[in-house]
Amino acid sequence: MDDDLRRRLKDLSVTLQNRATELSLTGASGDIAILMSGVAITLEALLVVAEETRTPRSGPSVAPDAG
């Protein structure tokens, strides 16, 4: 996942969470607000997984000899 995609996903997550909060505060569309919040959280989780599975730029680590 490149940096641009990460940034766009983060922006989308923040936008969805803000909109969900707005909907919750007005009392309108509570179910939609919950769904939007869930999608925002899912995007955040996706970003964390992408970061955790990112391979180092210097290449894979080589385990030292056990002997």
C-alpha cells in the first residue's frame, strides 16, 4: 500500500467518523451513523494491518546462526 492510498484512506476514515458524529448529534439516521462509524473503524484497522505487514525497505532480516 503506497503512501497516497494510506493518506486517502485516513482522510476518508476521518470524514466518515466526523459525519457519523454529526448525524448522532442531530438525532437523525442513527443506524446510518453507526454504519459510518463502523466503516471508519474498519478503514483504521486496514491501515494498521497494512503497516504491520509492510516489508522493510532494506529487505528481509537474516536470522543469525544458532551455533
